[in-house]
Amino acid sequence: MIQLHNLVKNYGHFQAVKGVSLEVQKGEILGFLGPNGAGKTTTMRMLTGVIPPTSGTATIDGFDIFDSPLHVKQRIGYLPETPPLYFDFTVKSYLEFVMKIKQVPNVDRKQNLTWAIEKCGLVDVQKRLIGNLSKGYKQRVGLAGAIINKPKVLILDEPTVGLDPKQIREIRSMIQELSQEHTIILSTHILPEVAMICDRAAIIYQGKIVMNDVIANITKEKSLEEVFIEIISKEGAES
Amino acid sequence: MKMVYVLMQKELKQFFISPIAYVVMMIYLALSGFFFFTNMEAFSQQYKYLKNMMQYLNNPDILARLNLNEMVIARALFNMVFIFLFLLPLIMMKSFAEEQKQKTDELLKTSPITLNQIIAGKYLGSLLFVTILILPTIAYQALLFYYSSPELGPVITGYLGILLFASIGIAIGLFASSITENQIIAAVITFVILLFLFIINLISHAQGSILLDIITYISVAEHLSNMLRGVIDTRDLIYFLSFIIFFLFLTKKTMETKGWR
């Protein structure tokens, strides 16, 4: 479903991502892990077309991100680190706008809107201005915007940040539910979360993928957290 | 086309959702009303003076020298352009700058729309807002038509001139707000470029060469004065269109270097 071939991103002389190759199968949830500044967000932004890669390429559902960006963008839902919200819109009018620019067919709009609003627990706030909502609610509006066109591929950059424990649990079960029809890449710092909901985990460190395996294999002997710390301190000592 | 319409709608909505639209509208109407009044007042003073002169000299031709179109309408319309010089930077400073600051550009970038559609949507949305802004000033002209009989032609071309000037300003504003996420910087850049187009003909009196022709050509006032007099010259239209296209092109190139496609 998702293939990344040797993606590289340079910022001037600094190489943020040094050749990332990954593959995610249909219906899989990939946990994308790594310490701060490892290149998680940069990789996701390249994949979604926010920034162009310096070299390398990626395909989503068989469409190349360079050759047919519009086809790719029709198939993805992306929740960036900062949810892209228009603060002076109400929740409902924002989501309606998102549906329009994501070209959700007219007949599906009403249904998709109710579905996303219910899924993300926004029923009570749908008529309020986004700018007046708390951080957790803003995050949920962002998430609703990402899933509203029912994309084949969902790319979530730290979706549970700023949410309370109950909401985190709700979002988790929602992600698991979505994975039946969608392919999901999820970046997070909460390792138990990955162990709980992901099928596969990839750890990126200093712009390189240092581990990519099925969760069951990784956690055979040690917990995910131990593996993560071990890899990062080992790689850190080498470089 | 449908996407351009959706984006235009969103742009227009953003103007009217925030207090900016209403503040700008109030300032615009108050100032243009004031200028209309002062021009009208000057005209009526002169009318009274010339009427006395006519009786005194017994020469009815004197009053024919007064022209409502030239002395009131053309001046008031030019003053409306002048107000835009200050207001357009304020109207346009949000546009791309705010999207970049609030990170909402990531939503647009990851949606199945092209950069051309985004630019066209923003451009047309702003143009529509400016049109709505100047629409109420027609009431001032209507007053003149009610009490007198000025020529209609120059009024129409005059309004067209205002819209064309605003179109240049909008294109410059889009460009300025695409290069920075700081709204103040965007406003200042727009203002400086517009001011430059406005005042460059001040030095033209000092020269007498090819430079003079170039400067006269660049100056927006020269092209506007034709339209305010009721003359539509294709050269003027080409001038306005070429500036609009030039700055939209620059906007597109700036956005492309920032990874928009």
C-alpha cells in the first residue's frame, strides 16, 4: 500500500532524513518511533506532499508522489503535528470545507460528517468556534478532518498528544477500528500505545531506519521500551 | 473550476468572519464619503463664484467651464484609489502569511488541489471582497445623477480603473504574503511596491529621455487618469493585466520553492 524508496531530505548541509525505505501492507498499522528530531515528521511530510524530498521516491496505492500527486492526495488523510485549523471557523463549517477540498462526493457528505463528528466525540462542540476550543478538542477536530474523506491511507503525527486518558483510549480504539479498511502510519512517543495497537514498528534514529519488524518479534524477549532505549543508546555511542 | 469556487468562497468567508472586513469597510466608506463631500463642496463654491461672475460680466459661457464629471467624480474616484493604497496592504496581509503561520497550508498542500487553484481562489476571493467594498460608494454617484446629469461613461470606466488598480494591489499582496509568514512585513512590502507605482512619475519632470517614457509607463497614475477621464485604451489594459500576471507568476514561483505543487 505504501512504499518508500530511499527518501532523503537535506536542509542546506544538514541531512535530516538519510535514505528511508519502508513498506506498509494494506490494513497494517505501522508505529513510527524515534527520539525528537530523528526525522519522523520530516518523513511523514515528504510522504504527504507537504515538502518535496531531496531524492528518492514513494508510492501510495500504486501512485507515485511525484508523477501523480493529486491521485495520492485523494487517498491520504494527514494529521500534522499542529492540526491545520482555521480558528475563526466553527467545527462543523471547518469540516464541511475540508470535505469540499478533499472532493468528497455530495451524496456522502452528510453521512461522512456525522460519522467523523461522532467518532471524534465532537457532537457537543460542533457549533463552536475552533479558536475557543481546548487543545484536546482542537486535536480531535484535526483528527476528524484527517479521517473525514475515509482515506485509504491515514498518516497521523502524534495523534494522542494533549488528550486526556479517556480520550486517548477512545482514539486508540478508533484507530484500531479504522485499520480494518485503512492503512495507518502513526508516530508517537508513547511506546505502550504502539505495543497495544500497532502490527509493526519502525524506529528511526538520526535520519535512518534502525529497526523495522513486527511487534510480536520485537517484544519476544524484552519490552518495546527496553528495545527502543537500547537501540538509541547503542547507535548514539557509535556515531 | 469547482475547486476555485470552493476556495474563493472560503477566502471571502474568512474576510467576513473576522472583524477586519467591517473595520476596513467602515474606514473605506467614511474616507471616500469625506473625499466626495470635499470635492462636492469645492465644486459648489466655484459654482456660486462663477454664477456671480456670469451675472456681472453678462457672459453665459462662463458656467460651461464647470464640469461635474471632471471636477467631482474623477477626483473622488482618484481619491478612492488613493485610499486603497493604504487599505490594500491591510486587506491582503493575512492571505498566505496567515496560512503559513497557522500551518493550515499543510491542509491545502495535502488536499487534492493544485497550486494554481489555490492562487486563483485566493485572488478571486479578495477581488470579490474589494468589489463588495466599493459597491456602496455608487450611492454617492447616484446622488449626483439624481440632482444633475453628469456623463455616465467616465463613471463606469472610472470604477473599472479602481477595480484594475485593486487587482494589481491584490496580486502584489498575494506575492508579499507568500514570501513571509509575518503579516506586518507582508503589509509593508505591499505598501512600498504600490507606493512606488504611485509616486514614480514625480521624478519624470526632471528627465527628458527614454527614461521618461519608461517611468511614465510604469506609473500607475498615468494609466489611471485615462480611465478616470472616460478613455479605455488597450495599452492601459495591457499595463494592468501584465502587472497582475507578473505578480501572480512571482507568487506561484515563491510557493513552488516552498514545496507547493
